[in-house]
Amino acid sequence: MPVNPGRTGIIFQVLRTFWLTEVTLILVAIYGLYSGWSTPRQWSDGLFLAAAAQLMIGGISFLGSSRDYSYAFLARYVTKGDVTETQKQLGVEMLRQQSFGKRAFLGGLLTLLIAWLALRF
């Protein structure tokens, strides 16, 4: 994803890319404060659960789109030029779902790193 140097800037691009991670961290923080978590172990356990959820969402989304509609399937129609509007829409949706899956999976890894750091320090 290209970074626009103008108004959007790097911070907005990161927030837009990893919105699921930020929402997850906010929910963990709200639940932790509401439940009265006080030890690093409690916080890291909550973060580990959040990371697991993100990794599952990302993996299912990415693998599901890869299984249903492969790049080879789309490439065959694009090279022939026999692309109908429905196939174009299917291709766009598949790429969008794979992109979401990759970002959710990377966000899960980021949350996993944060949970590990919370446990260490």
C-alpha cells in the first residue's frame, strides 16, 4: 500500500491498515480495566487471547479466499480476455478478502509480540 506524503501521512496509513488490531487492543484494555486486572500476567493473557482471535480471523479469511478462487483461475480469464463483470467482481472481492486476511494475520502477530513484551517487562 503506497504511503501518501500529504494529509494522510504514515500514521493514518498504519491505522487504516491495522484497524482490527487497534479495535482488539482497545477492547482488551476496556475489559481489563473493567475487570480490575492488575498484574502483567493478566494483561498478557488477555492480549494472547486477542492475538489468537486475530490470527484465526486472518487465517480463515486468507485461506478461505485462496481456496475458493485462486489466482490461476483469474489469470486464465484475464489473459483470454473473456472476463465478465461478475468474474471481475469475484476477483476484486477475492483480492479484498485476501488483503484483509493478511492484515488481520499480521495484526495478530503484532498483538502476540505486545503480549510477549507485557509478560517480559
